[in-house]
Amino acid sequence: MRIAIVGTGYVGLTTGACFANLGNDVICVDNNESKIEKLLNGNMPFYEPGLDELVKLNVKEKRLSFSTDIKEAVAQCEVIFICVNTPPKENGEADLSFVETVSESIANNMNEYRLIVEKSTVPVETGVWVQKTIEANLNGRVEFDVASNPEFLREGSAIHDFMNPDRVVIGVESERAEKILKELYKPLSAHIVVTDIRSAEIIKHASNSFLASKISFINVISRICAQVGADVTQVAEGIGLDRRIGKDFLKPGIGFGGFCFPKDLSAFVRIGEKLGVNMDMLRAVGDVNEAQKLYFKKMIEDHLWNLKNKTVGVLGISFKADTDDIRFAPAIDLIEMLIEEGVTIQAFDPQAMDNARTVLKDIVYATDPYEAAKDAEALVIMTDWSEFKQIDLLKIKSLMKRPLIFDGRNIYSPEKMKELGFQYLSIGRKPVNVEALKTKY
């Protein structure tokens, strides 16, 4: 099948490469000339494990190509996926101007049947507007269908998620569209959920909002555990073994980040409000997430006393491991808060430092975790990169002014840290080798 992917961000490029790997001929289109030039030269615009190799393989096999010419893509491809950015507006709503522009371009260049598929995360009833936009800009009478096919890819494991999906959701309004999409996904042998377009659009926002709610829930529980001396990891295990709840996303930390959860949660709240639905519950999920960063910053402040003129090492800048994405990353917010207090930051991240340099100017970028820890009065863990779990902690201790670690991801064992002589504070677990917390959070 010939497929066009409009937009070469995380979703678009991963989707295009994976569809090509399933044997389809795929054209990835983007109006960002520098990004397309980079891809044509064999360079990735972002880091995603395994994507570089997958793209190069399918380019070599001539199943995957890149272009800035949407006219060519529409002319050649029966199925067109819209994978453009839908950034948040100041009021939390999704900005759909890119979706509208692409819909107009498709209509202007369409002269025979096409299936236009929303892949970007969009508010409910966006499909209606895509339909109206195409109808208003068509040159003559041309048959087409609009469908919704929300993505459920996690950065850091996007290829695995595409190839091994929990489910594939397709929102369609015609048998023709349903047949095409089922045929496209047939090689995955996945469970396919067929709905109307509006239901498919809601499934995506509802899924991300529910997962964000689980994270905020366990973070609230972690604060209770910290006050009474319980262990949140044991509590999370006991909760998660209930099949009705499940263990996934019950991992306490410094809050969720990335481009999906904060944006989609905020957009879903706005959708409900516009429809007259009380969204206080989901608004509280976002409030808890923001408060978790302040909670962690207060923990650091309480144990460093005065922050001014202190040096703090930070391990991890990306919002999660195995990505270079710093959008809405908790580490960015924490670093900015500490800088405002007069702290000198020495930071290291395996992949995200180039991106971080565009937003964080007044910090020291270390070459490895050990340089980040050198002469620091505290070390802060902000991302659970696997290499941070393997570092030589005795060497880290020898380099620091004070063996004090704040672990925002609970990657170390409190027992081991006690044995090594660290002062160790984590999320929702008993502090090690430090006085009991005096401040209630």
C-alpha cells in the first residue's frame, strides 16, 4: 500500500518507518526543509532507540522516502496520515491550525479517492472539521473518507509499541475506510477496536488522562508515606497486584512530563469545560503534578539550608529515559527554580544536553555523571537512565563535598545507600543517614 505521512515528528517518523518495515511504500512529508534535508542525509532529527537503524534500512530498501512536496505525496498515496504538531494554546486548548493547513493542502491536490487519517492527538470533533475543510477546498467532485487512528506510542519504546500494540483503534464512518485500515494493520495481528470517529478521538485523550491520574495518585500517596514512615514502593506493589488497578504507572517520582500527558490532560479539561462538564477531577491531576516539583524542591532546600551559592549536580534532563525530549521535563522546571535561588548547576544527560542548551543557558554541562558530581554539595537524580543505575557510587561519593543525594526517581536501594554512607532522600521512602524531615509537605 502507498502511504503518505504528513509531519516527521516523533509520531510521524516512527509511524512512517514502521509502516515501511511492514512492506508498504511510504513518503514522509514535512514543510520544514532543514528537517527533510537532515533525513535525506541519513541523520535523525531526534533520538529514539532503534529508529535510526530502522529508517536507514527502509530507505536502503526503497520503501521509505522524504519530501517537502505534499502535492506529490497526495498524488501518489491512497492513505494520508496527518501527524502534525498540535501544540497547546495559552488556555490549554490544542492549536489545530497545522491540521487545518494540511487538510486544505490535501484537498487542493486530490483528484481521486483518498483516505485521510488523523494520527495527531486532537480534540473530539476534529474529524468533523477536517471533513468540512476538505469539502470546502476540493477542486471538483472527488470521493474521500476521513478516519481517526490515535497513536499510543511511548517515547523511548515507540518502535516496540507500534509493532506490538495493546490495541489498534480506528474510528471510521464507512466500510471502505474500515477495510483499508484493517488491511494496513493486518501484519501486526493486533486487536482492532473499530469505533466512530468521535469515540476514537475521545479514547486517546481519555487514555492519557487516566494514566496521568495514576501517576498523580501515587505521588499523593508517596507524600503520605513520607510523613508516617511507610514505603511507597511497597504500597504501590500492594495496590498494583489488584488486577482491577494494575501496576503500570504507579511509580512515584517528581511528576510526569513530555509533550503528551501535560498537553493532552490540559486539552481534555478544556474540551469538557466547553461542553459544560465539570472537570475538577482532572484539573486536580495537573495541580498535583505541578505541586510535586515544588515538593521536591522544598526537600532539597530543607536539607541544604541556604541554597544561595551552593553547587548542585543534576543527573538527567530529559523528561524520561531513552529520549532527548525536554518538553515539559520536570528537570527543566527544577533547574530553573534552583538557579533563581542562586544555585550553581552542573548537569549531565546522555542524550538531551543539546536540546537543553537551547533553554538552559546558565548551567555547567558536564561530560559525564562524575563531572556533574564533582565538588557538589548535593546530587539530584531527575531521569531514570539505566546508566545512572550503574555508576560507581563510591567514586561519586569521593568527588562530592557532601555525600547527599536526592533521588527523584527512586533508582537506588536505601539499604545500599546507607551501607555506602550516603545521606539519601527519595520519594515516599524513609530518609537514610539524615535527620527526620522537619517540614510537612
